[in-house]
Amino acid sequence: MNLIILASVVIWIAAIYELIKPSKEQNSRKLIALTSVGTLSTLIITLTLFEDMFKVL
């Protein structure tokens, strides 16, 4: 789980770095890919945390 969280943070940092570039230097395909993978990893983390929370209850 820690590895997924770390990877997600790195992905979002890369996406933010791509967004702060000037418009002409931005790679839209790279930005779409980073955002998609970042969203998927965040969803996995969220679902896993909810599953763990309901196991405790």
C-alpha cells in the first residue's frame, strides 16, 4: 500500500510540473496520461482505505 501511495504522489507531482510549464511546452498527451493514472491510483487508495475502515467496524 505504501508503494502505491508513494507512486501516486510522484505521479501527481509530475502532472503539476507539466501544468506549470508554458502552454507551448506542455505535452497534452503526457498530461492526460498522468492525470488518468493519478486518478486511478487515488481511487485505488481511497477504496482500500474504506475497505480497511469497514473491516474494523
